[in-house]
Amino acid sequence: MKNLLIILFIGILQIGFGQNLDRAYIDTYQNYVDSLFNKGVLTKRQYPNMSGCGGSLKGYYLDSHLVFIKSTYNAEAGYTSKNIYIENDNALKIIYHQHSAQWEKHHQEYPKESEIGNYENMTYTDTTYNLYLIENPVMFKYAKAKLINDDFDKSLYNVLIHCYKSMTYELNGNIEKSMIELQTEEELIKIVD
């Protein structure tokens, strides 16, 4: 009986003071949200315009709570995407994927093809960044699903946090705040710090 009371007390403390976020918890939460998404349980809200940070922008809600943002920006020869997992109005994880043509490399290696617009031998980047927003954020860089490094890119972090905030404002209909307040470097610094 005493052990049961201790377990209940610890559980109440975790609920009352918030769960200690770690990568394992975030990955479990991501799997939970992904399963709800795949089952069609989440309510989709699509931003009607092109998002300044995300291109095509969709927010997914459980009841009235935003739990997942999915955005894709398609360009002439590639795309970028952001999947953002959110709990209690806080981003927990951002998965940023870049798939884009390596124009300079192609121009150097195949100058004649480039002149005539032949891009058969074009190579592409296929890079994914996983950003965990824990007490001390960590970032992992993958190329074709292979871990390349775990260097923390502060500049990319700033952009991803900026985009998370901007896309949240867009989904909530607060376009003015999205376009004006978040465009300055000072606002980026405020968000990060």
C-alpha cells in the first residue's frame, strides 16, 4: 500500500510540475501523433495562401489543440518540408527536410549540358534535420537516413523557431503578427532567447 501511494505521489508531481522532456518521450509523442494522423483522427486546417515559411501549410488538431504542423514548399528542382510536433502549445520536435538540385556542382561538372538546359545528370541533396526542443536543444543531421553529425546549427535553429511561430500565427489567422513582428532580427532573437 505504501509503495502504491509513493507511485501515485510521483505521478501527481510529474503531472503537476510538467514532464521532464527527453528525446525518448518526444519520439514516443511523435509516434502517437503520427498514429492519430494515419488513422484520420486529427482535424485538418489548411492555410488558404502560401505560407511565407512553409509553402503549403496544414495544421492538425486534436480537439481544439494544435498538435502537428506539416508544410511543403515545392521549387523548380526540389522541395523543403517541415513537420512540427506540438504539445500544450509548445513545439517539441521539428523535422526539416531539404531535397534540392545542386546547381553549382552541375554547372561545374557538366557545363555544356547546363548551357543547353539538359539536366539528366543533376544531383540532389537529400538532407534531414531533427531538432529536439528539450532544455538544451539538440540537432541531428541525416543524409539519406544516415546520421552525418550532431552539430548544433544556431542559424538553422533560429530560422526553424521563427518558422514555427510564423506558421502558428498563420494557422490561427493572425497574419499581421506573422508578417510584421517576426520579420526583424530582434524578434528572432527574442524568440530564441
